[in-house]
Amino acid sequence: MNEFYQKDIISIKDFSKDQLEKIFESTDKIISLNPIDRREICKGKTLGYLFYEPSTRTRLSFEAAMASIGGNSLGISDITSSSTQKGESLADTVRIISIYSDAMVLRHPLDGSSRFAAEVSDKPVINAGSGTEEHPTQAIQDLYTIKKEKRKIDGLKIGIVGDLKYGRTVYSLLHGLGNYDVDVRLISPESLRIRSDSTYEIKKKLDYTESTNIEDHIDDLDVLYVTRIQKERFPDEEEYLKVKGSYVVGLDLLQQMKDDSIILHPLPRIDEISTDIDKTKNAKYFQQAEYGKYTRAALLGLTLNENGF
Amino acid sequence: MNEFYQKDIISIKDFSKDQLEKIFESTDKIISLNPIDRREICKGKTLGYLFYEPSTRTRLSFEAAMASIGGNSLGISDITSSSTQKGESLADTVRIISIYSDAMVLRHPLDGSSRFAAEVSDKPVINAGSGTEEHPTQAIQDLYTIKKEKRKIDGLKIGIVGDLKYGRTVYSLLHGLGNYDVDVRLISPESLRIRSDSTYEIKKKLDYTESTNIEDHIDDLDVLYVTRIQKERFPDEEEYLKVKGSYVVGLDLLQQMKDDSIILHPLPRIDEISTDIDKTKNAKYFQQAEYGKYTRAALLGLTLNENGF
Amino acid sequence: MNEFYQKDIISIKDFSKDQLEKIFESTDKIISLNPIDRREICKGKTLGYLFYEPSTRTRLSFEAAMASIGGNSLGISDITSSSTQKGESLADTVRIISIYSDAMVLRHPLDGSSRFAAEVSDKPVINAGSGTEEHPTQAIQDLYTIKKEKRKIDGLKIGIVGDLKYGRTVYSLLHGLGNYDVDVRLISPESLRIRSDSTYEIKKKLDYTESTNIEDHIDDLDVLYVTRIQKERFPDEEEYLKVKGSYVVGLDLLQQMKDDSIILHPLPRIDEISTDIDKTKNAKYFQQAEYGKYTRAALLGLTLNENGF
């Protein structure tokens, strides 16, 4: 029996390095299979989804993943148009979706929602983003992309730039990177530094520096992970405009980077990476989106097949 | 040829006891099949849906049912975002959905809408709730649950509690129960009693008593069917608050019930059944939801296969 | 290799008569196949859709087409509820959908959007309506319907009536008809005549007359193609009411038509064709909708199979 069978996927913190490597191997296998064999993996199985925050991107990634391995998807993509408007509890809605599916994907604004859902569901629950910190499948996608494009994770110098305070992606990625021996530089405006209440645990596993200046690090990085700076996070617009420009990745910045460095982004991108970058060999964010489909297919394949695939 | 082949499912009144029993047998068969064989039943067939009232719950039940027997679903889950906003008639929309599918599911606020749709559609139409009285697949689901959990329907004492005036579920269930020899007790606030204009026909087939006090019946019931009391049904809030508490099913009430009694609910539940009840052996409402998937799968399998399955 | 393999479908102007005839032959084949063999054509393939204007009708036609040939569909049916609200560019959204699918369908209000999308996508892009003039799959559906119902296109007298100024359907149809030797009569209120800036190219290929009076042509036509006159197109309501009645096709008008003439409409229809017409042998608009499913299935089958089907 494979160790992921019927297991929930709630937090990246629950995964050991060894487990991550196994998922990466399964992802390699997914990619190497021809489409016809791939579709046998979850043939006739159903993925349920339940989104309390709309996220077309994440939902489609799971749907495409499930389709690629032969399964189908159904669920609630926007809870505001559903029966829960009538006041149904999360627990009841989760139970219903679990009746209609073999595994379920949940996105919810509250911390702990996925773990709670996993307790009431008798089908495996996959956290597609919850609260302020957890987005485990995004972290797995990000780690896989680094590994695939740099051939390793250990030993890399990784810059993470943008809004580090908000956005669960960064927290999940840092926890995931905690399994590896990496040199991480967090680069953000003062007001968007990583939350100190969240770093205690991360610091036990990971060394990182913090700074506000991307230029200080740019020539040294193997991986530049860019995130969006959202206007609505700033108390006044002036402060937003002040920092906005300084973190835009353009050709000028790219020229200072190592030749074999890679640029990642969880997408959607607004203007924090110039479109000039898109066709350079360093731009890997669309590749990252494609890997996201395959890492999710691997996770679903492992979760739903007793003997793996 | 099976008698349900290509037949519309418009009203529970159209089904004889014998027909209901045949559907229950087919549902038993659906449940007993392994998932792989089950998926052959409607392999490659398409269910169209057309919802003039949003009902995520019912739509997902049909979608999950169709997926479990190998078919797929497409349609309009919320008519307000569709071409009918441009003023297209129900008849035309029904014709189009019927072109795109092998059978169609319709939910519509008006009485008679499904029968009308069946006339213009050249594919079978399944009523997923229309007007004030009809929700035949819910009634079949409810009857099947009773039969399965109590091993019979004849001879049972069945309490139906809550808002009996509004909500098509109760009317359909009563018509369905009219095929059996049961002792029905309707329990509701005065202002939410079953509509007298709807009971004429029911009374011809079914004996029932009406009362306002659940305590008078609770120790005698084999089945307690609970429905939601919707705040918006009351002209003023005070009257709502007055009756609200008296119909909440909690552990205290359960203790007065027979040991082998069962509690049902069409869901979604708000607070009319305490969550304390959920883990008791008497709570069968989630089981009921699961049976709903299989009764619908059986109905679709019979409707779409000349020789049954 | 079939010439349509991996090709974008952007404009009806890109199709030669010979190519149209090949698509018609493939559609004939789709129709002649039994459903089980038909479903092998795109088994396990995924169609992505991306709608910047809602169009339930067109989306469902593609979904039903894809389902009929064994594929599945996923995407964004209403961009307003998606990540692009966060400001993502069309190019990025197209790239993502193309990662998740084998071919993609795009509807967008701007001229040139599909051609742009085809440039950034590495999967084939099918234009499901863009700007003021392009709706190539609708034109192919319309031409196929004429050919199928009249056994030919060359030599026919075709009246196109209604709002010819707005609505991309008419422009695409005229470009398509430009490949044939037909006698076209455009009939519309003065204020809704075809746009002169769009007719230059059409005139090079197609002879047509323009008039305001449907009665002048009605007894002569082989095909009457009716389009909706939208109230919102008129600067004041009085002018709308003035012209509205004169283009309603009813039994009185039908009686003046040739016995074997056919009436088409891209649907949805409001009241420009009386429902009295629906059951006459001349009414072919629902047939046209069904052919739309099969022409799209043929296009998808050709686009996604190197050696055709």
C-alpha cells in the first residue's frame, strides 16, 4: 500500500523530505506516461470541489489534473450561489460533497478549516488554500518546479520577493523549503515583511535573511520567486506607489542575474514581471503552472490508488 | 423493454407502488455493482440540466449520479447568467438543452413547467422540483431510505415535522406514502400547516393526523422526517421565534424516541436537528443524501437503457 | 496528415470552399457514426473554454460537441468571477487555459482577440465569437444546415432579415456565402443596414441587394435567415416599435413562401419568428442548432487528430 492512500493533504508541514521526493518521482512518472495510460490512473473516479473563496486558477488546475488521469470533477466553485446561503454549516456541506466524490478539494478563508473538514469527511480532503499560511499543493508545485529546472533544491540561493506578509503561498513555500539546505533571501517593503508570529516555526528549519533591496541579492540568486504586491494591502495609495516600482522584474534586472537562474511566480501576474521576460529562457512561471497540473495529478493518483500507479 | 425507458419523470403521483418497488430494486442493484461495472450503465451518455431556481444540492446529486454510471452532465445551473436573459422562452431553452443531451433535468418555480417541458422536448424530462408540490426524485429518495433503513414501509408510524405549508418536498413525500399503508402524523405550527387545497387528493390515499405538538407523538414514531422552518415564511419575526425552538430535534427528544426509530431530513439543515444527533445510530439524513445519489442513478439508468441494466 | 490538424479557427475568411466542403463531409461522418464509435474520436482529450462575454448557448454547443466525441471540457464561462478580476492580461489567461487543455475556445468582445490568443497559445484556438464580425463556427453551422436541407448552396436565393448592422453572425455568414454562387437579399430597417465599412470585402465575393421590405422577396426565397432585432439598438423606443412588427415571420408570411423553402435563425429567438411556424416543415432552426453540435464536433475532431477520423 502506498503511504498516501486515502490520506488528507492539509499542510505542507505534514510532509517529510522523503515524502516530497516520492511525490516528485510520481510526478515524473505522470509526465512520462502517454496520455492514454495516464488516463487509467483515476478512471471513473470523481473529485469534489468546494470553494469558499473563488479561485478559478486553482480549481482549473485540479480539474485539469483529474481529467488528465481519467477522472471527473464536480462541486461548488462559488459558495455564494449555493445552498449554504441558506445557512448550512461547513461540516454539513463537506459531508455532502464527500458523499458525491472520491476525494475533495477545499478552499476556505479560515485557518484550520481543512483539518476540520478532514475530520468530518470520510473521503480524503485536499487543502487548496486556507487561512493565511496553508496552500500545500502550491508549495509542492513550486518545489517540484525548482527541482526539475535546477536539477536539485539543496544548495540553491533562493530570493522571494514582493508581498511576504499576506498571501499563503510564501508561507507554504518556506515551510516546504525547510526540508532542504537552501539559502533564502526574503525581499519586501518594510510594511510587507513576513509576519513575525509565523516565522518561529519556519526559523527552526530554515535560514533566511530579510531585506528591502532586491539589487543587493539579484546577481547571486539561483531562483527568483516573485509575488504580487496588492494595492489593497496598503493603507494609503501613496505608500503603494512608492514601493510598487522597485520590485518589478524587467530585462534590466534579469541582466544582473546569473545566466542559469530561473524566475518563478505563482500567477496570476499583474505587472510585477515585465512581459519582456516571458520569452527568455529564465522565465519558468508558465512551466510552473504546467507542473502544477502534474503534481496535482500525482497527488490525486496516490491518494486514490491503494497501490499507487 | 423496461417500462421506464424514455419516460419522463414529472410527478410522484404518476408512480404506482409496483413501479416504486422496481425502482428500489434497481437502486439495490446500482449499490451492489462494483464501480467499474456501474460505470458501463450510461457510459458516454449526457445529462442536460436546466435550473430556473438555483439548487446546488439537487444539481450535484444528479451530476454525481450520472458520473457514477459513467455519463457526463452539462447545462445551465443558473438561468440568470444565460441567454434566456435575452428573453428566450422556456420552450426554446428546453428544446436546445434536449438537443445537447440524452435526458434533461429541469427545476422551475412554476407548477406544470415540467409537464410542459416534456411536451416540447424529444428527450425524457426529469422534474427536479417544480411549483409548490412536485419533487418526485426527492420523494423516491425518501421512500427508498425508509425502506432500506426500516426494511419496510407498510405499517410504519411516520412523523413529519416543521414547515409543511411551503416546501414541495413534503407534498411529494405524502403522495409517495399514499402508496403504502402508513400512519402519518403531521406536526407543525398552526401557521405552517399543510395547505388545505393540496390535501384533497392526498386524503384519498393516505390517513394522517395534524397537530402542533411534537411531544405527543415522539415516543410512538418509527420515522421522524424533519424539515426546515424558514424565517422568511413568517410575517413577523416574533412569531418565528415563538415556534422556532419547539421543533428543534435534540438529544432530549431523541431519548423519548423508540430505540430503532430513524431521523430523516431532506437537507440542508440549519438548526432544526442538533448536531449532537449526527453520530447517533438514529441519524440517517446523510445516508439519505447518499441514497439520493443511487436512486437518481437508478432512474437515469432505467430511463436511458431500453433493456434496463 | 489532415490539413486542419492543430490549426486555429479564427475567421470564416480563412476557409476556402474546398475546405468548407471537407468539414461538411466530416460532419456527415460524425452524424453517421454510432455514438460508441463517435466517442473514440477525442476520447480523453480536453477542451478549454474562455468566455469574456457570457454565451451559454455557444459554450454548451461546444461542450456537447466535445462530449459527443468522448472528450471533456473545462474553463471559465464568465470571466467576471475569475482571477482576471485581479487584473491578469488576456495573454496570461490564454496561456494558462492552453496549459490545461488540448484546444481552446475563446469568446471576446474585441476584434483580433482570437488571432492574438492564437499567437500566445501553443494549442489551437477556436474563435467562438469576437468583435463585430467574426463567428466562424456559427457560419459553418449555418452553411452546413443550408447544404443539408437544400442539398446544395450554389444557385440558392437567400434572404437575410432583421438587424444586419449589429451581430457578428450575419457578417460571418456573408463571408461564408462568398464562396458560393448565391443570390443574397439583405432585408432590414434603414437604421439597421449592414455596415458599409464591412461590406467592401464581402462585395468582392458576393452579390447582394439591400431593401427594407420583406414582402418584395418572400415568394422568391429558398432560404430565409431571420435574426433578432434588439430593442436596445434603437436610439428611441418609438422607432423600434415602428419597425418591430414588419419583420416578424408568421404563418401569413410563410404562406407566400415557396413550398420547399427553409427558415433559419441563429437563436435565441424572441418573437421575430412566430411559434406557429415551429411545427411546419419549413422551420429548420432547431435542426440548425443540432447541426451546430455536429459541425463543432467535426471541427474539434479534425483539429485534434493528426490523421482525421
